[in-house]
Amino acid sequence: MRDDLEQEYVEYFQPRLPQLHRLAVMLCGDADRADDIVQAAVTALFARWRQVRQVDNLDAYVRRSVVNAFLSERRRFWSRVVLTEALPDRPAVTGQPADERLEIRAALRALPPKQQAVLVLRFLCDLPVSEVAALVGCSQGTVKSQTSDGLAKLRKKLGVLAPAGGGA
């Protein structure tokens, strides 16, 4: 019986790992950390696979597990350590255009974890408010306020003016 459960688990996760990894990369901004996040989520799910496989919307449950693993990882002290290729005492290189993606990623990383998750799920994963609320485990109103507050912080950090009409 155990072999049947393991086979079912492997058959479920094998085709979904690339999209779970993509979600984790969008959440954390780093492919190696994303591997760790997905690994933590799928390992926890394996331990409870007998119960988990019976949930109504398994794909949503698994995505929520990845989001929860990201949020949990962000609460740990070591997640605040940033490793860089260049030593901080080196003078900054001038005259080169900044990479917008790196600036946006850095600005996203500066947000609280839940706000970061909400913005990634809403705008990079293009999920509706109701699904983001279910994935993050909060109300739709909280998703809307976290989106608005997060976008305002990003705009301020990036020096972008708010759109006319003040909407998010």
C-alpha cells in the first residue's frame, strides 16, 4: 500500500514541480532559495500525503503550502542574511544603467513577507483577489489593503509617481 501512495505522490508532483519552483522564485527572487522553499513544502506534504491527497482542490492546497513555506522561511533570522558577489567596501561602479528587475526585486524584498506574497501572487501570478486570500490565509479586504499599501511602498522606494486617480 505504501508503494502505491508513494507512486501517486510522485505522479502528482513530478509534472507540477516546475510551476511550483516558478512560484517560489517569484516569491523569494532567488532560484536556490526557491528550491529550498519547494523542498520544504513538498516534504511536509509527503509526510501527510494520505490525508492531503483527499482535499477538494489539491492544486490550490499545494500552492498554499509553497506560500506558507515562503512566509515561514522569511520569519527565520537567517533569511535576512544577504550574500553578495561583491564586497561591500568596494566602490560602486558608476556610469552603468541599473537593472530594473534587480531594483524591483530589492524593493519587493524590503516589504513585509505577507505584502510581498500578495503582490507577487496578484501581479506576477495574475491571480484574483479571492484566490490570493485563500492562498495567503486572510480576507479579501486584507489582500486589497496589502496590495494598496505594498504598491505605495514600492512606488516610494522606486521613486515612481502614483497613477492619476490614486488607485492601486
